[in-house]
Amino acid sequence: MRRILIVGAGQAGLQLALGLQAHGYDVTVLTDRGPEEVRGGRVLSSQCMFDSALRTERALGLDLWADRAPRIEGLGVSVAGPESERAIDWVGRLGAYAQSVDQRLKMSTWLELFAERGGRVELRQVTATDLQNLAGSYDLVLVASGKGALASLFERDHERSPYERPQRALAASYVHGLGPRPEHDFPAVRCNLVPGVGELFLVPALTEAGPCDALVWEARPGGPADAFDGIRDPAEHLRVTLELMKTFTPWEYERTRSGIELTDAGATLAGRFTPGVRRPIGELPGGGTVLGVADVVVLNDPIAGQGSNNAAKCAAGYLEAILAHGDKPFDRDFQQAAFDGFWRTATPATAWSNALLGPPPPHVLELLAAGGALPAVAHRFANAFDDPADLEEWYFDPAKAAAYLASVTADN
């Protein structure tokens, strides 16, 4: 029986661990927090998982919240004008539903499930030296947590990493009591773009206490919405969130007037990080190697909602590669090939995430404006969150965008 060590208990690490376990592999997971600590702790992230990523969970029987989480059926875009009015406003239908499950709930449950099925979970902080000492006992070591010194094992890929500093300051709140958008009667992610300020996302979600909504500010560093540094009190975090909504997205603030409250004492999160790509093979101090997983090697800003989706797809791809490799050694060639397969999936998601961080070029503004009059454009944009590769055909290039708009207009 082949022995696999996975460092990290997030979306990719646990999905991969449970998948390998189901195929008879001897898997150990190292993590710094147990399930109860995760479940009762602070929010880990915001996320919305779309159909192709959700299918990787269903394939392993891990879609444990399908009957409880809100079925997100659409994705809408609003662009604020100079007087905080909606200059652009529309919603597109998704081809298949998406869902968002608080990772505190998901990861704690998956960690318990892995242990109940006989997997070994070791609670400990891990250093590069620890991995060097452990590596000889395993056929393959995967690092699915890039916190602290472990990230330094993986060299930054400067050609694939255009940013040298954080491009957004992030602030999330999970709340109960948010009212519906009066314009539509189905759950939808709302993306609000405020030029010069940042973006506000509202995501129907599920947490331990039941259905809720995530309010997520992506503030331009140094701008008026970059206001959460130093805030430790959750109530103050929510107050600032609402004040920014009132000022910059009053149409969304109206949804809070019936009274909203945080889902729990740990329902807020703030921070910032530099997006980038790293080389997939980490070099251990004594000469061994480890393979980086998901965010460890491809870390995108959340602006395009691709983090958990990439993680699920990475786990599915690595699982397939490991199973196909049989009894052969997991050498550098295997590790590079496994990552290359993931990078083919992650490339369009990364390109889109990076593009959205900059000011939209004129042809993109034309596409966004067209979404209000042409449902086909709204539909295609919404479904690009599930399949970013489609964007190459109509979004990035001005000539392709013009040809697409002309064809859609002719059909109408």
C-alpha cells in the first residue's frame, strides 16, 4: 500500500486525502487545528463554487450540503456611476447551480470524515526540517498549506506572476437578515464594481447556523474602502462594512435595512496577500522534494472567485495522476507533469483574475454594458465563472469582443 503525506486540511488537501483514501491509499494529514477548533474559529475565507468544481466533490460523495446550501442560480453585475447610482445593472442565469459553504463547516466535517474512515490526522505545526525528517517514510509528500516558512520551499515563478504586492485589501462578513434583490426572485451572487474604490460581492451561503450571506469588500489599497486594518472587534468590522455599502453601493445597503447581524462571533475576516504562481516542486533542506498543491503554487486574488474552484480541480487532477501512476516512483517528472495538468486548468482562471484587478479596457466596458440589453451576454459572462477558458473566445481581445457583440446583436 502506497503511503501519502498531505500537509494542510483545506479544500484541496482534504478532497485529495479523501479521494486517495477511497482508493485504498495509506494517507496521513498534518494540520495545525482539529475539527472543533476549525468549526468554532474565525472565518477561513469567502468562496463560491461553480458546477465543474462541485462535480469533483460529487464524484467522491463529498457534496454533503447540497440539500441545505442555497442553490445559487445566477450572477449579477452592477457598476456604480459618479453619483453612486447604478450605471450598469443586470443578472445572468447560470447553466447549473453554484453553492457556497462556510469552510469552517466544510473542512471540519471533512476532517472528521477522513478520521472516521481510518485516516491518520496529526495536529502539529510543520517546518521544512520536519518534512525532511518525514519524507523518507512516504512515497509522496504534498504541501497543501502555504502558510509561514513552508511557502519558501517553492520558488516564485516571476514570468507568471505580474504583481509584486497585494492588489486588494479583503474584508468578509457572514451575516443573517440580508434582504433579497427586488429585481429577481432567485439566489444570485451580486458583483458590484465601484471605479477607483474596489468591488463588493454578496454571496448566498451556508454556515453552521444555517443559510446566510457573505459580504465581501475587495478594496483598492489606499482607497476609501481600505478601512479594515487594525479592526479586531467583529461588530466594528460589520459597522464599517455597512457604512461603505451605504456610501458606495446604496442599492445593496437597502437590503440591510430590516436589520442584519453577524452569524457568530468569528464571522469576520480581513487581510491582503500578493497573488502569484510558484514552481511546483519544493526543495527540502536535505535534498528531497515535495509537490505543491492548489493555492500553494497558484494563488489568485479572490476577485474572480476561482480559489476554491481551482483547489477542487487541482485535487481532482492530482488524484487522477496519482492513480494512473501505479507503482512507479513519484519522482520529479511525475510531480512536474501533475502540476502541468493543473496549470492547464488554472491558466485561464489566473489570466482572468489578474485582468480584473486592473481598470477595465473600453471593450470590456462595452461588454458589461451590453449585458443589460442582451441576455446572451449576461448569461455568457455569468457562466465564465465556471469555465474561464471560454473568455479567450470573446472577452480578452477587442476584435473578438466586437465580433461577438455584433453576432449577438444580429441575433436579436
